[in-house]
Amino acid sequence: MKQEKVLVTGGTGFVAIHTIQQLLQQGYTVNTTVRTMQKKDVVVKALQEAGIAHTGRIHFFEADLNSNAGWAAAVAGCRYVLHVASPFPAAEPENPDELIIPARDGALRVLKAAVAAGVQRTVLTSSFAAVGYSNNTPGYVFTESDWTQPETPNRAYIRSKAIAEKAAWDFMEKEGGDMELSVINPVGIFGPALGGISSASLDTVITGIVEGQITETPPFTMGVVDVRDVADIHIKAMLHPAAAGERFLATSEGAMSFADVAALIKKERPQLAGRMADLQPVDNSLYVHISAAKAAKMLNWHARPKEEAILAGADSFYKP
């Protein structure tokens, strides 16, 4: 039995619930935060659905990214912190600061609490949004050395991820002390929902396409990664000595347009095709190129095929 205790922030989140599941299966004790204690039952139900029969090694703490209250207690005694909680808006806010300030200040709040508690390493969930939105060169291959510049005119969510991650690295340089930081930059996260805990990607893309709400293919493509692999890369980055001070892109091979997602579901789950619109393919020049070679080489991390992630997400909503 492992004695290490890990704090996973935002226990009702899509990435968080899968990460908690894997940590418990590997023998860790887990602290997790919820905004209100009423949310505890959601987490327990999802873990039981995932086959975690006994939840005695998970402890709940009430804490919110917008407040200092509760964080010291949540992180006490933890060797590692996985800060996976982050606001993802259903709609673009009128004022970008509604997203940017909570994302940035929430990350700093968790890092400060972790440093104060003597945590060995924190792993922060950032996003491809902090990597790939300031370079429009056709055919360019994005790696961890790329940054989305906050001054680039992007949506508030994209800017919030870049600003929050930059703030985290700046904090570590000035106030991080002996604590180590690793950052994970996932692309669009799909895969199976546990206990009804879903993600914006699943809710908007999968259900939007299957229900026929998405009737046109937007002129972009996205990287795809399975939530189970995102949880796995967080744990690998938590443990690997060489991961300290590094950021890692998390993506499956290739990219997909909404038309590609629709074609895959129609082919592999024909029973879902009834309401789906006929989405037109996008131009080949729009396919984004993202390399996960660093994570493969340094962490021995390998993602499932993007098709498996999409179909697992569809199967969560529409049982095959």
C-alpha cells in the first residue's frame, strides 16, 4: 500500500474523476476539493460506477478557486498536487476578465498553498490553448516550445489558459522554493464519462453532432485525446524525476474536423446516424499538427487512437 497522499483539485471534473480513479487503483490516498460538500456524492457515485468499491482512501475538502478558504487543509500532508480544476465557459463571457482572473488567480492560489505545505511536486493542467494560437503557419508542427501570446486577439478561454500558465511559471521562478512544477497541455479531451461527469468537448461536439444541432463544419480541426490518457500523463509527470520544470503536450496522433467526427460515428455507430446532419469535409490545409513526441520519449506515455476516444465518448451518452 502506497503511503503517499495526492491532492486532486475539483473532484467533480472530467479529468479529475478519471485521475482520482487511477490514483486509488494504484494505491494512493487522495484528497480532493469540491465547491460544496453536497458534491461529494457525485464523486463517490462516479467512482463506484468505475469499480472503486471502497472509497475510504478519498477525503473531501470544501474549497473554491475564487477563495483562499479551505486550501491549506486540503493540501496538508500531501506529497503531490494535481491541479486539474479550471473554469470552462458554456459561452464566451462579455468581459474576458470573468474567465482570465479566476483561471490565473486560482492556479496561483493552489501553488501558494502547495508551497506552504511543503509539497514535492505540483502538476498543473494547462491546455493546447496556451500553446497553439499565435502561429498560423500552414503545416507548422506545434511542440512544447510554442506559446500562445496573451496579446494575440483570441477568445477569452484561450487567453486565460496562456495567462494562467505563464503566471504559474513566473510564480515558481520567484516564490516556488523547493517545490517542482510540471504542466500538461491537453488538446480536446474526449473518452468515457463516469457517473454522468462529462466535459465541454463531449457535451458540445458529440451530442451536438449526434442530435443534429451542429449542421455545418467549422473551418478548423482539433487534436483529440482520451481522458484516461490525460489522467495517466498527469500521474506519469507527477512521478518521473525528469518531468520537473517541463510542459507536455497530450494528444493522440493526427487531428479531426467535426465532419471527421460525424463520419466516424456514422460508420462505427450507424444506429446514431438518424438525426445527424451531412457535414462537409474541411480543406486539408486546416489540419493542425501537434507533436506528443516529448511525452512519449521522456515519460513513455502513449495515447489511444483518436477514434477510440471519440467512440468511447459517444458510447457514454448513447449506450451501444
